[in-house]
Amino acid sequence: MKLKSLTMAATVAVAALSVAGVAHARDQISIVGSSTVFPFTQAAAEQYANETGGAAPVVESTGTGGGMKIFCGGVGTAHADITGASRAMKKSEYDDCQANGVTDITEVLIGYDGIAMAVSRKGKAIDLTKAQLFQALAAKVEVNGKIVDNPYKKWSDIDSSLPNVEITVMGPPPTSGTRDAWVELVMEEGCEEFAAIEALDKDAKKETCQRMRTDGPFVEAGENDNLIVQRLESDPNAYGIFGYSFLFENTDKLQAVTVAGVGPSIETIADGSYKVSRPIFFYIKNAHRGVIPGLNEFIAEYVSDDALAPGGYLSERGLIPLSDDVREKTQKNAIDGVNMAAKS
């Protein structure tokens, strides 16, 4: 389904919604959000600028949580038009949007992405279970039936078959959707292997399973995943956590850690055999359609078959495409500006 031909009709349809003062609107689209979604949005922005001759959207990597805060800050040219997210919007974020007058939002599922753990090609690619990853990165772990501050300093402290080198893992901060997904898909599942943790009450278990260690082996590396890639190149014993797209773009420099024997790839993420994957989104502030120049045209570009279909330019950058029927629904909702359902 080709949607670029619908752009003019969509633009005309929303023109009546324009508010007074259009002449004072920004001349560039403002986009914030996830570092994982950033390369896909940047690619769509470049394609839009090349095809239309318009100003390329300004795309900032703020992290999913940071992007939601900016996006939900209000309506008007002082506020972002779109935010990318490596997880779905939370109820608290939806409520914040509503409280600030951002009441008409379209949620756009663009595809799927894995969360990769990788190391320099000069380092050692290892195979880890989710339980071992929890033991390496959690603030508290189970040792001999007791829950204690994490004592593991080397990978070999966890299992003698693992490298006898210090644990150094660089990963995203709490504002990152990648961090949220890693905690949910790896830490929370990994901690289920330990009886003493499973025996805790609900709140204590949640705290133990979700809290990352702060004593050195896990390093919060900010929202710029390219900096993690650079650090891994310079330290062959360091490992990094980021969206699969960054591994995909740097396979000449990095190699993947396998999780329970399966490495991340387009095929293993698509078929579900790689168990650390998630859907990714962007969110549109519909009140800005017809006010911010080019916004409707950019949305049409982003959800076009050229971008999202298998073999499209976003899949060439590591995006795992949607099925045809889901993609068609995504395209229609994005073009029509369907208001998302309330989060509960």
C-alpha cells in the first residue's frame, strides 16, 4: 500500500484545523525520544528532506522517558511534535500529557527491535543465561540461599567457564526505554531462577529484581549509544547494552553475546527465538498537524512502504518489519491521525 499519494489529501483534510498564527510556526519539525528509534527517525527525516526539498526535521536523542516528558509538556510551537519510544507509553506519561492539554495523540507501531549485548571483535563473545546476566548486573543477588549485596566482580565468579576478567557492562540510564525493556525481559526473568528471591513479597521481589548495581561493574553510559560503541572498541573486556540496530550498523567492530544460545539477528528477532526483543513506536501530537510545516508529509514518509515494508530503507538499518496486515493498520492510523486509547 503506497501512502505518499495520500499526503496531499491528508494535508487538505487537516488544514481546517490550523490555528491563528501559522505564519509564526516553526519551519522545522521537532522530534525527540528514544536512542534506539533515533537512527530510524533520522533516516526517515533525511529521506523526507531529499524528496521534498523541505527542511529536515530536527531529531534529538533524549531517551524514551526524557522524550515523553518533553512531548507531554504541552501544545504549541515550543513543544515537540513527535517522540520516539522503545516501549509503549506508560499510564503515568499518558496522564501527564492529558494534564498538559496534549489530548489527541496517535500511537504508531513501526516494527520490532532486539536489545543486544555486544563486545569488541577483539574481545570474547560469550553465551549467558538470563540468570547469569541478573547475577552480573543486579544490586542484590542470592548466594547460598541468602540475598546479599552483589559480590561478583569477575565473570568467572558467576561460572568458572566464563572469562576470568572483571565484569564491565555499559548500558542505558533509567530514562531509557532500552533500560526499561532490559529490566523487564532480562533482569525480572533472570531473577525467577532464584528461590530466595521468589519467596519475597511482591514489593521486595520487584525491588530486588529491577535494581541495577551501582558499585562499578555496571556503568550508566547515557543516551548516546555511539559512545558505548566507541568505548567497546577501546576496551576489549567491556560489554555494552543497546538496541540491535546499533550492533547491526557496527558488525565490523562488534560481536554479539548470545543469550541462552541464541544471538540477535533480523531472523531470530522476527521469529521470536531471540528472547530479548520488543516493539518500538513513535507518537504524534495531532494538534500540530496543519500547523507545523511538512508534518503530515513527514509522517506519510515515515510510514510508507518504502520505509517500513520488508526490504525498505529502515529494515536495511536493522528494523524488524511488521506483518503486512499490521503495517497497513499502522499506516492508516498514522495518516488518519487516530487518537490512541486511554492507558489504563
